[in-house]
Amino acid sequence: MEHPVILIHGAFAGPWCMDKFAGYFRGRGWTCHVPALRYHDRDPKAEPDPALAETSVEDYTMDLENFIEELAAPPVIVGHAIGAVIAQKLAARRLASAIVLINSNAPWGLL
């Protein structure tokens, strides 16, 4: 049986910041996914994509909802900062078996 976990990074970051978590889960037999949030797949030293200014938390949530719907089982979702807000939104849509929130942003005023 597949044990999927999705690690969602925060703003001003990318999948690279979840490397140690990914190694931990993979070392214990979990199928670990570390997707880049939209426009966060660049070198961290590069200028941000101007489209970030037009991208919402709902856009990120929908991207990940589409990703999750392709999995064989509901994942555990680990979210950091804004990734934790996204994890909560995905859980509210019943798309997670469990969530772990790391330094979650307050959802008020962000959505």
C-alpha cells in the first residue's frame, strides 16, 4: 500500500527547503512528493517571476488539488508557513488523510 506524503514549502522558498523532511519520509518507506508552488521553481537567487503578484493562495490550492486527485491514496500533507494555509484548505476539501502544520501563517487577511 502506498503511503503518500506531500511537502508544501512556504513563500520565498522552493522544494529545496523540504529536502531533509523528504529524506526522512523516504527513508521510512513513504512516497514523498515535493511540488513547487506556481512560479517557485527558480533558482532562489534569481529575480522572482512577475506573475507572482497575480497569484493567489486559491491558485496554489487548486494546483495541488489537481495533483492530489492523481494519487492512489489521500496523502498526509506537511505544510510550512503559507504551505500550511494551503494544507488546511486542502484538508477542508477532504483531500488529506492528515495534515502537519509548521509555522502556519494566520489565514485571516491572506485569502
